[in-house]
Amino acid sequence: MRIHVLGSLAGIEPMPDRHHTSLVCECGGKLHFFDAGEACGRTAHLMGLDLLKIRSITISHTHMDHVGGLGNLLWYIRKLTKLGKGLPVDGKIDLYVPELACWEGILTMLRHTEGGFVCNFAIEAHPVADGLLYDEGLRVTASHTCHLGIPADGAWRAFGYRMEGEGKSAVFSGDIGDYTDLDPLIGDGCDLLLVETGHMSIDGVYEYTRDKRIGKVAFIHNGREILNFPGESEAKVARLFRDKGIISRDAMTIEI
């Protein structure tokens, strides 16, 4: 089980060598995408990942820095099938998205591209709610976060995810409102915590994780602290986390 970081940037203006948030969990020979920031399909392909091994795409929330590359990712996959490269595994892609209206808008756009976006594979969209999303070699559990506030209608629209497979576990924070949003996902511990710093800090993550059973901490969705002070941030992570802290970068692979 490994994590491929396709995009490591928070939702700010364009930055050199960084794209908005996206990662892939590779497990059992299949690819499971989490968030789909800009250029995620391009980066995955150029990293040597076979996009036709994709099984699922799971979105934390529908802000542009998390869905801006979704249409293009699916367009690339369709292009590969039209070139005779094969089909996605199982002949379908399951898409899990907190707000289905966002997907319907992207699909409308795709249907106005060449060929009406007619595919010889299925894309099945599913809403997201707390609890088990799927268990197909990789077991994925969702837990809401307070990043978008407490919804008046009771429908949570931002989530973090726990991934379990091949005897390993990883947690992707999504965007959080408070560190305690992570409690249900971490539970008794995890091998890897992928935590955002677009709204959180290195010091805050350290204080939250220091007494928890977490193998490694990788910073993703990186914000101003890390982007504006890269050298100081690397030194701080090394001092606080020693060899268990990672500042993620685009096209990085993390072995679990």
C-alpha cells in the first residue's frame, strides 16, 4: 500500500511546481483517487501510474482546489480507452462526492466536449455520509469535518477519510475546522496521517499528534507557513517529528 501525492497545494494562487490537492492510494493493484485538484490526471500519468487501473475517486468537499481537475482526469481516462489502451478495472469508476450537484455540473460540461463524452465504461456517482463508503480490497470510512461549519440542514458537506488495506492504515484529513475533527478517523492509531496545513499549523499538528499512535505524519494541502518559509518549515518538522514527519510535494510517493 502506497500513497502517491499528485497535488500538495492549498487553495491559493498558482505556485511553482505545486498543484492543488490530490492523492492516490495504490492498493491491491488498483488506484483510488482522493480529491482531484488541477492537473491530477496529468501528474499521475507522468509519474508512470496507469490511469486505467483506477477504481474510485473520493472527494473531501467540492471547493475548486479539490475538484478542479476532476473533469480533466475523466477526460484523460476516456481518451486512453478510445486509443485502445483498455478499460478501467471492473469496467467502471465509483465516484463519491459530498454534493452530487457539483458532479452533475461537471458531467454537463463533459457532455459538451467531443463525442458527447460517450464512454465505454460506467461512472457511478454516490453521495458521502459518515461511516463505511466501500470495502473492496481497500476499506474506506468517512467522517465529517467542520471545515464548512455545522450545516443547518444536517447534511455534512466536508469529510476526511480512513483507508485500510494490505494490513496498513492511512488517514486523509481533507480540510478540517479543528484538530478534533480527526479523532474518529485516527481512533486507536494509524500508520500514516495526511494532514492539511492550509488551515492548520505544524506546531498545532505536533501538539495534537504527539501522544497518539501514528507512524508518520505527512503535510498536504500546504499553505502559507510552509510555502513562504520552506527551509524553516523543513527544519521545524525535522526537529519536532524527527524521521516521522514529511512535507509532501507533487509527484512524491510515500510507502506505508
